[in-house]
Amino acid sequence: MLVDRDESGLQQTQIDIDGNGLLTSDGIVLADIRDPAKLQQVFEHVRPQVVFHAAALKHLTLLERFPEEAWKTNVLGTLNVLRAARSVGTTTFVNVSTDKAANPTSVLGHSKRAAEKLTSWFANELGLRYVSVRFGNVIGSRGSMLPTFIRLISAGGPLTVTHPEATRYFMTIREACQLVIQAGAIARGGEVLILDMGEPVRIQDIARRMIAMSGKDIDIVHTGLRPGEKLHEELVGEGETDERPFHPLISHASVDPLDPEELDRDAWMSLLGERPGEDASAEVAGTTARKG
């Protein structure tokens, strides 16, 4: 069963899977994880044994500007899905996270870190395989760097790179999908699984290579690191272990649980009111660090 609020995304997924985009299948559900009542209705109808939770807002810059949206979707939305899953006896829950949740510095990272901790709390309460998977950048996924560079090159450039030394970890869509599925099979409740993605790659090197392949004369413009953005991403956070008990390329780290009762939206909102713009976002990120 596919659940999404993005009707175009649902249609494209159905085309990929079924070869048509009729949207008449019972396996296609239009719903929003921000709507707990609707979500509960869907879960009671389907009663899934396994849930892969990938619904999230993920653009760092937008969430720095609109941190309340990260709170509503990435934190409370995840809590809604977890509660719905618990209510129908879901035994395996895989929360798709991000490397930005390791030692988070951005609103995105802090919101996804909170989602990891909420997932861990439900794992401890239920004694079931409720786990998270932490990704780097997935090559070719919607909103990722390569499709963006391709569009910029087609338009004649320039390519925008935040910093000449900025690096990121990359994995393919196939690797990402395999890791998500494997997490549901080998992870122990409350853990976060992290794929060994090798050495990080300089974004500028990718931009230069793509320009060379295009045969065009395209400039590279450095825009500077954005608020909350790291020069180099991390996969394993401070205080987290890097155990590999089952597979040499998959790390298992424990995540401190966060009781849903400790979530404090009023504190989040009050900080937003104290400082305008990005300063407020920084304060919100600090609050999220303390709250989970």
C-alpha cells in the first residue's frame, strides 16, 4: 500500500510499478501524515505488518526558513505514523532518516534526529523491530544534486556549488532500497542502521566532471554554505557506536529514546516569535537538540 499526499508522486510510482497511472488501485492512498485521524483510518483498513516510513520534508534551506513545517511533518508526522502502526500491531517499522541527523546543525537534521529518537522509544515500549536507516545523498532521487546539475547544464548554467571543499556521501537508489529492506530484516529494535558509503566526494569535482561530459562551457559559481549546512557530513554521531554484527558494510548504532510526552511545540513556537528569520531557526535547532 502506497500512502502519500503528493498525487503526482503517487501516479508516477504507479506507472513505474504497474505500467499505468490510472490511480484506481486500492493500493494507492491519498493521505497526509499530518492528519492523524485519516492516517488511523488507513492503518485500520490495511493493518500492515511492515511499514517503511519515508514521508518527510528534506530541503535544508527551506526548513531553515520555515522550521515549523519540519516540526509538523518530520516530528509530529512521524509520531502520527508510529502511533497508527502501534495501534494495529505493526511488528516491523523502518524510519528513513538522513546523515544530517548525526550531530545535527540544521533544522532538518534536528527534526530527523527527533524522528529517530521517537522510533527508538516505540521500539523500547513495544519490544519490536522499530528502527531507523540513515542515508547520505541518493544519486538520481527527486531533488538530489545530479538531476539539478543536469537541468542547470541544459539551461546553459551556471552550476552553483556552496563551497569548493564541500563534500558529501553518495549512494545509488538501488543501494538505498536494499538498505531499507535489509534494515527490516536484520536491525534490532531501537537501532539506526548506516551504510558504509566509502569516502565522501567533493561536490565541485562532480560539477566539473558533468560539465566536461556535456561539452559545454559552463561556469561554476560558489554561493557559500547555507545556514545550518555542514562543510562535511557525518554518518555516525558523537557517542554512537559503530558496530557491524551482521554485515561488514552496515553499521548499527543505538539511539536514545524520546518519550512523545516530552515533545514541546509551545517552546518551539515561542522561540520562533522571539527572533525573526534565520536567527529563530538557529534557536529552534538548539531547542530541538535539547528536546530530541
